[in-house]
Amino acid sequence: MDFELSMEQDILRKTVRDFAEKEIAPKARELDEKEQFSLQTMAAMGDLGLFGMVVSEEYGGQGMDYISYIIAVEEIARVDGSHAATVAAGNSLGIGPLYYYGSEEQKHKYLPDLCAGKALWGFGLTEPGAGSDAGGSATTAVLDGNEWVINGSKIFITNASTPISRGVTVMCKTGSRDEKRPELSCILVENGTKGFEAREMHGKMMWRGSNTSELYFEDCRVPKDNMLGLRGKGFHQMLETLDAGRLSIGAMGVGGAQGAYELALRYAKERQQFGRPISTFQVNAFKLADMAMEIEAARLLLYQACWQKDQHKSFSKSAAMGKLYASEVMGRVVNEAVQLHGGYGLMKEYNVERFYRDQKLLTIGEGTSEIQRLVIARLIGAI
Amino acid sequence: MNIVVCIKQVPDTETQIKIAGDGKTIATDDIKWVMNPYDEFGVEEALRIQKAKGGEVIVVGAGPKRVTESLRTALAMGADKAVLIEDDGLYGADPLAVAKILAAAVKPLSPDIVFLGMRAVDDDAGLVGPALAEFLDMPNLSVVTKVEVGEGSVTVQRPVEGQTLVLEASLPAVISAQKGLNEPRYASLPGIMKAKKKPLEVKTLADLGLDKAGKAEIAALTPPPARAAGKTISGETAQELAANLAKALREEAKVI
């Protein structure tokens, strides 16, 4: 066994940490407060190379391994969940399906700008009436001559309505094999296509500096060639995309927990009560010890899943475990981190308050904790 | 125009330094190592000059194998080649010996400019720059915040007590960077991947025909004294508080 990161991974971690602390951390609170997506930090993240991290150089990507990508997401999440969300969704959900299932033409058309961070792409899966039951999608696509005609709507779609959003991959019902099993396919729809509208969603509790949209399709016509991969493969593509996407949500859990833990440790060492730093009271010291331990355990589980993916081994179970564990660890960590901050932890002026809110998405997005347990239960043969 | 940048690897500025059992060196077990921030200004300036004037940027470091990471970081920022003089005993060695070793490694590269930080953030000696200029027989331009390269000459600025000193020297020259010279770029992710394939030559002291024997030796390292707890002045009224404060300053602190 070798727990040592490669020199490149080490340089990457230091570089992204440095970048996150200097370029993102100073702006995160204000963007959260105003519920605003920043084109400026987006461009800076693009310049650094945070998009298309695992895509080969041929399409403008960085050609790195999955663990490098996960380290980058972790380091961004250590200072801000919203920016980590933009990067994670950009890579896993926007770029991922295009890179893995797209035709050469589609890849050459979209990937270079997406990998340069000059454009963003969304992945339209969840619907108002189809969340965990993603197979129950009601959005339909009907072939009419050389065009698909799409009708329906999607919700909670990251990166789809920024000024640089170029389009979305939409999972649609394109037919049915029998009563219970609809034929699902993924179709590419560019922003600006007639009959397609991506509307920004407001009033979020968390990830307020990231972009979330509702998508509306009304007799939206796209060329037949906009099919992503094979017709009827949509559900399979979605499952694979989510497997990999889970690793980046896990990275947000580990990184977010790390950030909240560091805030709590620093505060507890500075805050004096009864004439001594509150970190020296055993009740608090033990909380901090538990945080450190759980974060390390979550990180190891997550890195193991990434290693399996990099080695082309099956990683579905580890990905579900890593996502579930890391997001729940972050839940426990932010809870105690706010507790250690006392009254100040309830104030927006203290960053730990933002971490507390941002955490909540992680047990819900890209498969709820309940769905992760179901995935694991099936894979260990319990169900 | 060929530019050499000398790089020292130092503990990350957030590291809590502990003194090792021998009482002469620091404990290196839990240290995160980074490129000396002042050297980073040198790398950035070299890359900017290269963009305008062409040529090659070569980074040179001396120390244990771990220094490779700082050299690779400079390559990821955009430098073309790296040279490591690898020796486990070089970290913490006498700055004069280090300057002599660097000079021997830099000389065959025939640089037009040699950059380095004005000091390293670990030992703060600030000696390697001037000594290197001496050993290379080049003009020494220290503590520089602005560089303009002309034809065969260079003009630099050094801040001095609210004024600016403008210095001009013929090339080749040694320039040591001060904070404010520039804002160093990040090593981009594509840069990190490209750096893997760039040449990094490893030399030993024997290759240079040198040893690390210096003139000065560290006899002992001691941590700064722990800060004592503050004292609270008590009193019922403002007059009483002021009187007690004055008394404490005179009798206990003995400052008035």
C-alpha cells in the first residue's frame, strides 16, 4: 500500500489551496449574501484549469487522474461550497457526459470552451415530479422528421442559466419498451434554442453563490444528431454519471468538513472562557478530536473510491459509501463547529455559518442519503 | 536572454516550528515545504522578461531530494528547465557555502540575469544574493521592486525609507527580489502536467568539485520566550485605575 500522493498531486493541492484562499475566500461571503454567481471568479477558475480536469488534452482538458480532480474540489470546498459546486457540476455533470458519450463532432464542438471555463453546460435530470425516482421522468422527446421535439421541465439544474451557459444535456423519454420501463435518452439542447428556457432559481438556503435553474421545454426542436450516444441509453448514462458525480459530492463533504473544522479549531484556541482557551476543556477538545478523526476516515474512503476508478475497477459501492459518509461527516462537523463558536457561530459575519447551511445539500443532491443506503444495500446483497 | 532563478525550499509560513532534539536544527517531520515566497517573485519576473525578450528560464535549487517539488512548481509556473544540487546536509548550511555551490552550478548556464529572493523566510540571513554576485563576479542589485531590462544593461528600483533608489548595472547581473516586485502567477493545472515532462538535472557536490564546509556554524537554536499572561489593572474610579496603572508601570514593568 502507498498512501503518498504523487508530486503532481501535491503541487496541485498546494496550488488550488493557495488560489482558493486568495481568490475565492475573500469574495465567498458577499456572493452568498447577494445570492450571486460570479463571472470573475469563474473566469479565474477556468484560467487555473479547474474545468475538464480528467478530459484528455486533445479536447482542451488537463488529462489528470480522478484523484487530482477530487483533491481540487476538496480544496475549493475547504473555503466555499458554492464555488466547489460550480467546479464539481461543471466537470462531473456538464463535461462528463459529453466527454464519455459524445460523438467526435459533439466533443470537438463543445469541450474546448467548456474545458477552458469559457462556457458551462448543465445536466437536466431531476424533474418537479421525478427526484429519487429518476426513471419516472415525464419530459418527452418525439422524433419528427430530422428533429427531436422536446416537451417538459427540469428543476435544480446547476450551471444552466449563467451568462456563459451554452446548453444542457436533457434526459427525456423517447419511447417505451413496456408499461413499466420507459425508453430514456439524453439529448443536447443549446441555450437560445427556440422553445427552451433556463430560468435562474432564487431563494436558496445553500450554495447561494452557484447557479441553479429550472428548465422549460415547449415544442423545443433540436436536430436528430443532438442525441448523446445511443438512443435508449439515457438511464445507463445517468447512473454512470452519478456514480462519478458522487465522488465530487464526497469531495465537497471532506473539503467542507475540513474548512469548518479548521475554523472551529482556530476559534476554540483563541476564545477564552473561565480564564482559558475553550479548546482546553475536555468536552471541546474531544469534539475537535472526533472531527479530525472522522474527516480523515471520510477522506480515506473517498480516495479509495477514486483510486478504484483510476484503476478501472468497479467503484459504485465505494462511491456511494464515500458520498454518504463524507456528507454525513460534514453534517456532524458543521454542527459541532457552530456549537464551538457559540453565539458568534449564528452570525453571518462568521464563515462557519455558511458552511453549516452549505452542508445540507450534500445529503440530498446527486442521490439522497437514503438512496445511497439503498445503492449500498443492493450491492452488498441485502435487498 | 537566459535567466536563472535560484530557489530555496522553506517551511510553509503557517508551519509551527519546533526545535529538534539536537538543539541546533528544526524538527522537519511535520513540515510542509514550499518555495521561498521571495524566490517566487524572482520566478515571476523571469517569466515576464522571457515573454518580452525570449530566451530560457532555468531554476536552480540546492538541498535534499524534497527540493525537487519546489523546482517542479517553478516548472509548472512556466520555467523551462531545472537543476537540483542534491545533498541532504545542505538545508541550514552556511549561506556562504550555499552561495559558492549555487555559483558553481549557475556559471556554466551563462545567464544574463540571475534572480533570487532578497532573503529566505526561514533563517532570514539575506546573504546568498550578495555572496552569489561576488562569486559570479557580477553586479549585485539587492532588495528590488522594479526591473527594466535594456540593451546589455538593467535598471532597477529599491525602496529606501520612503524614497526610491534607482540603480543601473551592466548585464549579466544578480537581482534579489523584494515584496512588491510583482504578483506571482499560480502554477496552472495544465502547467503542472507539462512540468512532468520538462528536464530536471540532478547534480551532486562531487560533480561540482565542492563541499558544504562553511565558515559559520549554528551553535544553538532556542524558541522565543513564551508570552506571559497580561495583567489586569483594577480600581473603582478612573483616578484609582490611572494611579494603579502608573504604579504598575513604574514598580513592576519599570518603564517610567
